Amino acid sequence: MSLVGAMLKTYQGNDLSREKITVLQKKRLNKLVNHARENSPYYKKLFESIGEEYKLSDLQVTTKPHMMSRFDEVVTDRNVTMKKIDDFTRDIDNVGRMIDGKYLIFKTSGSTGNPAVVLYDKQNIDVSSAIAAFRTFARHEDYKAFMKNGKKTAGVFANYGFYLACGMSRYLQLKMPGKQTKITVDVNSPEEEIIKQLNDFQPAMLSGYPANLSLLADYKELNIHPDVVITGGEMLTDDTRIKLKNKFGCYVQTHYSCTEAGEIACECSEGHLHINEDWVIVEPVDNDYNPVGYGQMSDKVLITNLSNYIQPFIRYELTDRVIVHDEACKCGKKTHWIEIEGRTDDILTFKNGVKIAPMSLYKVLEEVKGVRRFQLVQKALDKVELRLICDDKENAFMESKRDLEAFFISKGLSDIKIILSDDAPTANKVSGKFKHIYKDF
């Protein structure tokens, strides 16, 4: 399927009835499953007892640790191996470049302690582009203003490594080197540098993590006038939405995505996140993978990406807690819409009133090799405690401490105590929610 084909199919999918959505999902699922069975040793064995007539629930659940441990068997191209990917990704200049001229490589942050390597084939890239083109904007008037003002897009994200945001951005820059309509500003740069880049670029669209954008909004020096602000990666609270709207004088919206499934749901004019059901299947389930009904909070969610054929994600477990709604939306879309219980990490305040968004600290710690899970707990204005699960805790802590100290110094904090805890990362005993970054004093 070409980009034009993906665009056409996605555009046509905007107005499908519930009945047609169900038929289309089944058709695309069957095609994906057949391809996976024929070309992936992993799926051939996983689905060997499944006949030609099956329901979605008949297919076995897949998890990140299981799939990553069998990566070479999962992918449908026998020329691609984890060793080959490791060799390719050692060169940071390969961010946004295709391995073997066929596949983009992305790495997830590993928010559950298990990072993943994800390949995008041409079809998956084209579908992602089509969804971005036709479903990104909640309101048509914002899209018209964005197009009129040059389509200039600035994302304040991690701009180093093989993450989806910076990888896809560089891919587009390499593909169209003469057009500077999209930049990624490193979220971990000093605030004055971020502000200068944004002021110089004057984006028509501003995107980033809600907590980081909220901190940037406190700076009077930031003088930009975007037509829309689109957040992601964390929960967009009502207070943050209002704060950003007041700062930038434009509509503020969010979306729901992950590297493995791409754009799962896009916001409409009513503020509802509509699932892109023509390209992804979302199943809310309990801890035992039993289906959870409409309007009820799930314990986790299973996603099936219907456009990725190089690395099929079929009934793939995400730890997000969601509520799927089947009631009609006033916007007129027939797709189901979803509520997500987003990340609830804390913004930390240190001496002299220095505030640091959780995602900035998160991006520092997730780069430490060998760490399967971490938790950073602020114990005082000048002290943080690091909890780690890893094979070599001493070396992992030394590397983490070195990187955290460098980051704190860049923020003008030169004497923050960083201590290693004997405790393992734990969820809140009352709410059951897990925070990677939080304050406890």
C-alpha cells in the first residue's frame, strides 16, 4: 500500500458506521494474522492451534518481555536480527534512517521497566502519516489556521536517541531536507535555550509533555503564538489545559499513543479521545485478561496494530488503565472513545524554587543500561532517593548518580544529595498506582 493508498483508506475510515468498522477490523485482522503465521516463527507457534475460523479472544495474549526475549523470531523479515539492530543503533546518526533501507527503528522508554525495540515498515509509517493528516486536529478551524501559517511544528521532547518523536521528526527532515517546518527541541536543555529556539522558530503547532509545557508557560520570555497546542506522554489535567490556553491563547488538546500501536486515539471537538478503530483494536481487560465492559475501568489494555507487518503486535499488553465508551458523541463520529488513567508523577520543587518536570528526570534515568525498573523519591529540598531493580545495582547507581548530578547542575542545583535506597520500587499502598517520580516529605 502506498502513502496515497493509506491516505485514501484513512480518509474513508472517518465516516464508517459501527457495522462497517467491525467488518473492516475483522478483514484487516485476518490478513495480519495470516501474514504473521506465514512469516514469523514466533506467531506460527503461538497460533498453531488456531483454525481458520476464530474470534479475537481465541488469539493468545502477547507481552513485551516475552516478545523482546524472542525478537528474532517475532519479526517477519528473517534478515533482521537484534544483533543487526544493536550494531545499527550504536551510531546515533542513524536516528531517522531506515535499516536495510526498509524499516525505521524506535525504542520505547520502558515505563514498566521493560524497554522495547519497535520496527516500522513503510505501510505503518504511511498509516501514521495519514492519521496525523486527517485526525490530529480536534477542530477544523485550528487546522485551517495551522495550514495558513506555514505548518510549522515544534515538539518539546527528548531529542536524543531512537525515540518515536525525534526519530520520526528526523526521518521527515531527511526525506524533505529543504523544508524546515518541523523541529524537535530537547526537553532536557536549559529553559533559556528551549525558549530561544521556540521564539526563533515561532511554531504554528506546539507539542510536548504537559508538565514540561506547564513549566515553560511560567516564563514571560516565551513569546510564541501557536494556533494549537497538542500534548502527549502524560495525563493532561484540566488545570494544565486551562493554564496553557491562557498562556498561548489557543485551543489545547491531547491524544493517546504508544510506539507499538502508533496513534491509538485522537481528540474530538467534544474533548473525547476517539479510537482509530480502522487501524487499531483496543480491548480493555482485567488482570486475568477477561473483557471489561463499556464504562468500566480496566486493569490493563490489549492492543492490536493492524498496519505493522514487519513486527506484528497482536493482543499486545499495555499496563494502561482505561475506560472505553460506546455512547454516542455529539461530534458525530461513530468510533468508540476512551478515557485513560494517565501518568501521575509529581513536578518536584528544589531549593530556590527550582521546579523540574517528572519527564525530564525520567528521560535521564531511562538511559541507564541494565535498569529494569526505577523510582526516584524526593525526600527533602536537597535530597532524592533512588530505588532500582537491576542485575548490578552498584554500577547502575553510580551511572545514575553521575547523570542525575550533571542534570541537576545544568538546572543550577549543585548540591543535591542522591542516595541509593534498599527498598525496591513500589506502588502506592492505598491507590495501587505506581509513580516513577514523586515527592515524599
